[in-house]
Amino acid sequence: MKNPLVSIIVPVYNVEPWLPACIDSLVNQSWLHAEIIFVNDGSTDGSLAVLQASAQRDQRIRVLTQENAGAGAARNHGLDTASGEYVIFVDGDDRIALNTVEDCIKQALDVDADIVCFGFRKVRKPDNDLETISSFEYEPGSFAADDHLDSFFAENSHRKEKLNTATMGKLYRRSLLEQHRIRFRLAVFEDTPFFLEAAYHAKKIARISGALYEYFIREKSVAARSTTGALISAEKISKFYTADAWVKDFLIRENIFGQYRAGYYRFHNARVLLYGGYFEVYVDGKGADDDAARLFLEHLRMHRKDVTFHRKGLYRAYRKRVFMLKVGLWLSDISLRLAHRFFVRYERTLAPK
């Protein structure tokens, strides 16, 4: 395969203002052997019209449509119709560097990799100027290829061989996904279970340097808030815990949970802070929203058996707070209000900055 075909799959839902930049970054790739599959996930804005116009201008573009079912289902739809030897996923409001596909393919062919990983940067657009919020890049030569799941669970740690577990920033050999029937299993927080399966079955994972994926952060709107006006919603938190429970169940099904037990709990503890509501309530929201705090604490208590002291190697901001999560859980047995006040006081006085 000197010039393998690459399928670029893009779920699209109401991203009309950002879609042209995404399309431009794909049709202008230095690697020309590509099919670009856009899956319109029931958009109610002008996204479909933008896609149809682009398909008329470039024969490599295919446009699929479906009723709104979420990004995971849209990517699955694209996968089911893809014909490329390799697959890369891009979201409709994001974009990639023009050399991304070529660099990934060269690395995949050079080392016969099932997955090639590359870095990303998160950006936002205040006053029409892009601002980088954060970035992540892989260090060539640092990846421990003999234990992919160990690197998977090292996310949010200081270890150089860690893997980012999001959908973005990966090129996959499509036969790997088809042979093991790897698909997006969940509607929300679907990235991590998908990549877990792929990493588990991959014989070789490679990485290239550079933050080639540009992940666009849109400011939170009123519509993005819960119906109660809280910073977080019960549905969002519940689906996060469902995703991490799926990861744990996968390890149990494959009879490898004992091998990765410490890694899983360390991984999960950091994600409770990130996606379970703690940072939104007590760091971003300063603990000011009582309804949001109640949601966070109630779900934390429901899933307390999976909140442990495992924190070795995590970034300091997570490592310190994992211990406080356990303290807060103990206090919540007395009262939720007491646990809430403890977290507020901790963030004001002792939390790492």
C-alpha cells in the first residue's frame, strides 16, 4: 500500500459557523488519497446546505444524513460506509493541520502501526483571534509500546508514555476496527470506551510529534446549562459514570481487571474531578451553586465504591484533590452541607493553584 486510501469521518450537528474552516482543512490535506465522509446528525441550522455545496465542488466528499442520535452514532454510520484502509475522526467544528494525514500515514507504514497518535491544542476565539487554552504533544521515543493499556490509564499523569484517550488525534487501521467490531458504544463520553477497545486489540501503537489537531472550545451558552440552571446536569454526570463503569466492565470481561486495577482507579479518580462535576462546582463555580453541588455530591455518594485513594503519578492538581474527595465522602455521611462547606473551604485555602 504505497498510497492507501484514508477515510476521514466527520459528525456534524449544528456547527454551520465553524464548518467551512473544518472542510478547508480536510480538502486541502497534502495527502490526496482520501474520502471525506460527513455525517449530518439531524442538524437544524444550515450545516447540511454547507456540506451539500462542498460535495458539489469536491468529488472526494460524501454526505450522509441521519436523525439526531449523537456523535458516536454518526461516527458509526460513517464507519459502516467507509472504504479506506485507514480512518481518522474529526469533529465538524474542529480542524487539523494540512500535513496531518500524510504524517500519520507515513508513520503507520514505516512501523506497521495499527494506531498512530498525534497531539492537539484547545483553542477559543475571543474577539476573532484564536487563543490557545492548552495543548498536548507526544514525545517521540517515549511510548511504552509493550503495554498499551498501562499507557491508556496513565492519562492525567506525569508519565511520558501516557496516551490521550479522546477520539481526536488518532489514525486507525480500519481492519483493526472491523476485525474486532469496535464501535462507539455510548452516546456521551463515548471516546474513552472506543479507544480502550482499540488500544487493547492493537498490536502496535505509534505516535508523531506536533499538536496537529485544533479542538475548538465554544463558550458555554444558556442552552448548555441544565434545566435547573445548575452548572452541571444530573444526566451529564450519570453518563460520565456510565462510561467509566463500561471501561471497568470491559477489563473484567477480558479477565484483566486485577492487572490494571490500580491504574483504572487512579484514572477514574482524576476523571471524577474533571467530568463528575468537582471542577465545575468548586473550581470554576467557586461552590456558589447549591443545586450543582447537591448533584455532584449525590452522584459521588452513589458511586463511592469506585472512588479510592489511588493517585500515584497523577498531576499535582488531581493528586491532592483525590485525597480530599475521600474526606468529603466521609463528611457527607454526616451531612451533604458539611461536605459542601469542606470542599469550598479547601479550594479557598489549601487547594493547589
